[in-house]
Amino acid sequence: MANRYGKGLIGCAVVIAVLALLVHWIGISTIEHYQDDLLFYLQAHLYLVLASMFIALLVGIPAGIALSRPNMVGHAERFMQVFNIGNTVPPLAVLAIALGFLGIGSGPAIFALFLASLLPIVRNTYEGLKNVPASLKEAAVGIGMTPRQVLWRVELPNAVPIIMGGVRVALAINVGTAPLAFLIGANSLGSLIFPGIALNNQPQLILGAACTALLALLLDGLVILISRRWLERGLRPS
């Protein structure tokens, strides 16, 4: 416990030091100047990420479950290539294609981010369920569980760490790709980054990039916390 507490203090100290360096590098005056814009673009960025991740989870987890079923295992890798489209095609090309169908704004950006986030969720859900020990499933069937009960009470709880690993990867890809939405008329932290590049405004550029990185770290930490609470709740005796 003491060792864990000490590591936590060291981690907090490192985070505070990095934040202090960023603030010093960017400058207090720059942060005050862009304060309103930063809050607006941060909210817009968060909206794109959460909306696309929500859709990716709604599609990806059921798809991974379906591919892990015994009657689909032989065809799973073939179908997995369908979900690989968002990672095979460069994000800018996906944005351009989505722009042609959905127009300018948040719609094509959410669609492109959804495609980019889909494969890690499907892949990890499939692998997590596939790697649940057969002995656990056989024991569940032996005590009279139905296939649905085996899935919800045995397979999914044991696959949670791997599934959450896929969610974390998808989230990192999503947050890092979302600034490109600026190029098709959607608001995001890219609205600070790209004008900063065009105008050679280093403080503005660093402000947008730093906020993107910090948002990715914050959301990743939130996913870790949720997965730990979920696992602790699942392991707690009823």
C-alpha cells in the first residue's frame, strides 16, 4: 500500500512539473488571450470524440461478440478486414470521402473518427472472448447456464481487461485524429493547431497540441479507472 501511495505521489509530482513547464513555455498571456477559444474548441473536440467513440462501442463490441461465436470463428479474420478499412485508408482520405457524402461539418468528422476507432474495439473484444479458458465455459454449462448466461456471466467479465485495452487504443487514435476535422470545417482543437502552423504562431500551436495530448491522457485515465472499478465490482463476492 505504501509503495503504491509513493508511486502515486511521484506520478502527481511529474504531472505537475510537466504542466508547469507547458504553462511557462506557452506563456500565461497566451493562455489568457485564447481562453474563450480554448474552452469552445475543447468542448467541440470532446463532442467529436465522445460521439464517434459511442457509435464505435455500439458497433464494435457486438461485432466482436458475433465473430467470437463458434459458428463464426472460421470466418472471423476475413470479416475483420472489413473493420480494418478505417485504419488502412489514411485519415485525410477518409475525411475527404466522408465529406463527399455528408458535407462539411461534424457529420463527416464523426464518421471518419468512428471508422478509425472501430478495429481496436472489434479486435480486442474478439480476442478477449476467444481467450477465455474453455474450462470456465464448460463449468458454466455444467451447472446449467444457457449460452447467453455463459456470455454475460463468464465470458464478458473475463474479457474485460482485453476489451478495455482495445477501447484505450481506439480512444488514443480518436483524440489524436480529431484535430484533422478542422480541415473539413468541423471545430476541434485543430482550430488552434492548424492556424498556428499557418501563421507560424508557436504558442498557439503548442497550446492546441498540448491540450490534445492532455485530453488523451485524461480520457485514458478515466477508462482505466472505470475498468478497475468494473473488475473490482465483478470480483466482489455477492
